[in-house]
Amino acid sequence: MNKIKKYLFLIGLCIYFFGNSKEVIAKTPNVNTIIEDSIKRAKDIVTKTRRYHGKRQHRRWDNLNNKWIDPQWIDD
């Protein structure tokens, strides 16, 4: 009778600790979320233009990170 109580107790502990596996499994990111995030990042890139010594130049600015994407101005 003691062995049966021990086994039932162990089974109860296993169910208690491993029964709710939803919190243990990591959620994988949704593909649509990844695509939407990349589109949002792409929309935050702006092309800036200027005239320098009579030449038209352009450079890309990242509004999300507030920094230049291109290291130098590019002649058109």
C-alpha cells in the first residue's frame, strides 16, 4: 500500500510540474510580424539630397536609428 501511495505522489508531482508546458515552450515569431517589422524599418529610411560645388549629391538617413546609412555623400 505504501508503494502505491509513493507512485501516486510521484505521478501527481510530475503532472503538477510538467502539466502546464505552454509557459515552458518558447514562442516562435510569426512570419507576418517579421515581414511587417522589416517593412516598417524600410519605410524609416529617407534619401537626403544637396548641392555641393554645383553637383547634386544624395545620402540615405535612417530615421529609426538616427544615423547615416551611407558613410559619404554620393554624386548623382
